[in-house]
Amino acid sequence: PSSFSLPLDISADLLELASTPVAVVCAGAKAILDLPATLEFLETHSVPVLGYRTDEFPAFYSRASGLRVQARVDSARDAAKIIHTHWELGNRSGVLVCVPIPREDEIPREVIEPFIRRALNEADGQKIVGSAVTPFLLKRLAEITEGKSVRANIALLKNNVAVAAEIVKALARLDEQSA
């Protein structure tokens, strides 16, 4: 697993996910974050982390992070059942459904990590901090990868939307059955 020596930075979306019953479909956490710490935070705050057709937590641009998800689901129906049951049991946290980037659009971890380190070092050297860091890193990664990171980002977004739509349909069917 990667670990970029960053100060602890708890994103507001993690706090919201820990306290709001919402299902989030994503390609893992931002590749620039400390992924083990992110997963630890989610576990500590009772946020189930599901791997959609994977046992491994995706690393945004990369399908693999070397970290395991709490549970694997192989269909939208399975994801919907877990989400539905989580809330039916009175849990008030969200559920994270992690969908790896399509294989053909992936930037393997061993390729993207040196680029991320380079961009982080540049941000540090230029004293870029706070909310300015992510836009800077995304811009630099786009430049360093000659647009491949942008294409990967678009591909994973389209994939996430497709999976999310299937999960929403499956949740609607479960709600109809419960009514």
C-alpha cells in the first residue's frame, strides 16, 4: 500500500459519510490520501466498505491498493441488500461501494505513484496548502501523464454512474417488496 507522508487530513466527506445514511459509489479514495488511515476511519465510524466485484480496495486510478475491503459483492442486488439491511437495522452511517476503474482505463499503482509523489513534492516546494492542494495535484497529474489521468478519471466516473444506477434500481425493488 502506498503511504505519502501527509499530515492527518480528515476530509469533510468522511465525517458526513459516518453520520448520514447515504450510499456512495466510488473508485476508492483519492490516490493522494493515506488509504490505510482512510479505511481505519471508515471502520471506526461503522461505515461498511464493499468491494464491487473485488476483494481489494481500489486506489482511484488503479484497480489495486493492496488493501482488503470489508465485504465483496458481485451484483447490484447484493449491494442493495447490504445497504438496505444496514439502514433497516437502525445504522445511521453511509455505505461505501467501491468499484475498480475499468481494466483498460487503469493507471497501475506502480506507474501513478511516482507521478503523485512528484506532484506532492512540487506542491510542497511551492508552499501550496489546504484546499488548493487537490486542484494543483490534479492539474499536475494531467500534465505529467499527458492527459491519461484525466481520461482515467472520466472512465471511472462513467463506470461509477452505471453501477450506481443499477444499485438504485435494486434498492427500489427492495423498497417495493418491503412496502
